[in-house]
Amino acid sequence: MTADGCHGDACITCGDIAVEVTVLRLLPDSLAIVDNGAGAEEEVSVALVSAEAGDTILVHASEAIAVVRRAGAEEVDAR
């Protein structure tokens, strides 16, 4: 990850992709600190999902759009 928040060919905040990240801790105002998998922490909104610390979430444009895995559980059934 570079200093401008980009990793690889796309930015987590402006790319056309969603990235799986792990929730490290929840903050006030529906925000969370996540591990982006590249050794860096980022702040994202979790206003659209019900996430908890340890969950793996899918993030697009700094907004969590789905919970992929609950902490200590298998993949979440999105149906």
C-alpha cells in the first residue's frame, strides 16, 4: 500500500472493486478501524452492515457493503 491509500492497481476508496478487510475495532458514529491485509489500518464506515470486531467485511469506497465472515465462523450466507 502506498501513502495515498492505494494498493496494486486500484484504491480502496476510489477503485471499482470491493476488498475484504478484517474489523479490528468499532468506533463511534458507525465507523471501524480495519486491517486491509497489507499491514495497514484504515477507517471505514460500517453504517450499512452489522459488523463486529473480528468480522471480515467487504468494503467499497470506504463503505462496508457486506459481512463475508463473522468472527470465528464460516462464510455468511448472503441470500
